[in-house]
Amino acid sequence: MEMSYDLVIKNGTLVTASESYKGDLGIRDGRIVAQGEGLSAADEIDATGKLVMPGGIEAHCHIAQESATGGMTADDYRSGSISAAYGGNSCFVPFAAQHRHMGVLETLDLYDSRAEGASVIDYSYHLIVANPSEEALTRELPEAFRRGITSFKVFMTYDLMNIDDSQFLDILTVAKAHGALTMVHAENNGMIKWMSKRLLDKGLTAPRYHAVSHPALAEEEAIHRAISLAKLADAALMIVHVSTSEGADLVSRARLDGAKIHAETCPQYLFLTRQDLDRPGMEGAKFMCSPPVRDEATQAALWRHLEAGTFTVFSSDHAPYRFDETGKLANGPEATFKQIANGMPGIALRLPLLFSEGVVKGRISASQFVALSSTNAARLYGMLPTKGTLAIGADADIAIWDPKETRKVTVEDQYDNMDYTPFEGIELTGWPTTVLTRGIRVIDNGTLMVEPGHGRFVARAPGDFGPQPGHRAPELDPAQNFGADIAP
């Protein structure tokens, strides 16, 4: 019996995280139901000369989120999701940020109210945990997990957000018990505060000194400590936005040793340097993020780690603060580097930058691109096989790329709520022309095709953290610790 389809994508090169091949995709009821040759339907997309890939999953972005000091990001779920879709993404996972005075479930309810009816692509949340109280650890985090929030983020820096090592171990233990993934912003808070005070005491307040105030050693030390804590708890850990070669080396070594350690890096660390902060007046504030951008030698080292597989995912860390009094200049035009909001936009450029500099220039294959941009995030964050793949039965979340289209980056092409892009003027080759979420065209040849609210919340399952055996600390092994059964 001949199968009928709602939509067929024809004549393209299908690219998965493991292979590329010519073929057609048949879609019905929002799902991929067939792959083959000569498929047909009343509604067809001719993908001749194009790459047909799983839609990107943006797994690190800050949308409709207050900082600990009260500043709100420029993008809400409408503008943020539209920008993400134009950049080849069919799903994203922003953060739901708990602050010290908030409960976990109160936090999730707040972000539900911000996201519902607003996003054009499917979405979930990572939960930021700033107050790991007994109530949070024993009742609220397990309840968040039951609601489909299967990733928790912690900070090792920022006075209003950071947790101590004992609290970190408690969260790792709860996450492990439920199959959740702990994420960490790894920088040494004391080092940053010490460096910042010395700079400010000498009147060195310009944006350029932000890069100096966050030494590479602060990241290296914190990553080493975070890995050690995860090994003690024998828990999975994702180290976000790795910006140093030393930090990447630690991740690579830990993975080689069998620890369940994963890491991501971001476009800013591959395309920008600290020289971008050294601009006249406050212009350098546009390039301030934490950890800061480094130097060209670090860029080259991070590219090598990306090519070699050290990084499981590649994310934007989109943290949009406008270059005006609502964002970067909220504390005035003479604000010190400590008073300027950290973060930069990039949700629409994450994938075009990686494709142009990575795939087109032969640094990574198209399949590596799919793994870094979509499949690995789906696997780690509990969305595979529904998302992040072209497999039969998966959601028809698809991005069709023209590998030869060329563009020069302009702020007007970003569709976010920002007044600048730090990547202005970069020449790119390769661009997503059509993006579908659950079989519906969200973007088609530069046109937004759906209304806000098309996107649905994705309740996620436990993650798949890979084949690493983990680490069994002898002090937690009853055979070696005099019979004490204290392992988490």
C-alpha cells in the first residue's frame, strides 16, 4: 500500500551525525515517517543542491531572564525564538534562573508564564540552582525532574549566584539519582574578585580590563575543581562555555580517564579576541562576556579541541543586553567594567559561523556539524530520538541549508531585539534557507511562516551521558573504606 505524506523533502543530501546520503524524507502528522527515493506528495520542497539536516538545538541561551542584579535580557521568547529559527534552529533550551529568594517550583512557574504562547519553535529549560536548600534538594528538584526539566546549572562565581563545594556535591548527587545532568559555570570567584579590586583601586575601569579581571587561571582552577567534585560523586557534568586551552585540556584528560565529563564552547571564543574589548570609549562593552574572550593562540587551540571531539556541543551563550541604558549602559556611560552587564548576542549566528568556518573550510565534516549543533544536545539533554535526528518516528525538526549561499553579517539580519552584533561584517558561506518544527515551515526562504505560540514545551527524559564508565573513588568503595556504605 502506498503511503501518503503531508510533506516530502526531495532530492537533498540527508546529513546525520554519522553519515550523509542522497534521499527524500516523507513527513506525516509532524513526524518523519519515511526515507527513500521518488517519494511524492501534494506539498513538496525541492532540496536539490542543499543539505537536509536535523534542526539546530540551541542548548545555552538566556531568554526573558533577569540577572542576579536585576537586569533583564533584551529578548523574550518571541524575539529570541524567531532569531533562533532564522539561524537554523528548530528547538532551544534557555535557562530558568532561580535567585536566592525564590523556590525552584516558583521559578519554573514564572518561566512557564513567560514562554507560553510566545515561542515559534519548541523549547524547554535548564534550571539554574542558586539556593540548594533542603526543601529544594529533597522535594523541589525531584519535582522539577518529573516536570521534564532534566538539567540543573550551578555557578562557581558571582556573589549572588555561586554555591560552595559541598552544595555542588549535593546537587550532583540529586541529579545523578534522577538521571539529570548538572551544568556548571566554572570560574574561581576569589581570583576574579581579587583581580577586579586591584584594577579598580588603580583606576583601571574601562571595558578592556574585564578581560584582565578574569584570568585564564580562574577558569583552569575551577574546571579542575568541578571535575574533581563530579568524580567524587561519580556524576555526569557539563562544563559550559569553555574559553581556555588549559580548561579544554582538563576536559579531554578527564574523558580519557573515563569520567562522565562533557563540555561546550561558543562562537565568541573562536571568532573574537580580547583586542575587541580595547575599543574607544565604551565600545568595548559590546564584547564583554564571562568567561571573557581570550587571544588568537587560544582560538587556535579551541578549534583543535573542537575538531578532535573534546567539546560535545557548540552553543551560543546568547545573553543579549542592548548598548543603551536598558542594557550595557544601565549604570551610566562612565560605568566601570564591574558595572556593565556581561553577555553578547549570537543565537542566529551560532550555526552559520560554525558551518562557514568549520564545514566549508574543512575543519569539521557535515556530520560533525550535525552532532555539535543538534544530535549531541538532544542526547545529553533527554530529547533523543524525538529530536536531533532524521530517524523514522522523530519529530520533523529539519533545517535545509544552501551550502553555497554567501552573506555578510549585519545586525538587521539577526531578528533579535538587539541594536548590535559582535560579529558585524564577517563574511559567511552557507545559510539555512528553510526551518521546520514538527513538519511545519517556521522559516521559508527568509519569511517567518508561523505565529508565536507554534512552539511547544518539551518535557525531557533522562539524558544519555555516553559510554564513559565513570569514577569510583576508593573512599566511597566499601571494599576499601572499612565497609562504610556512604556512596551517593
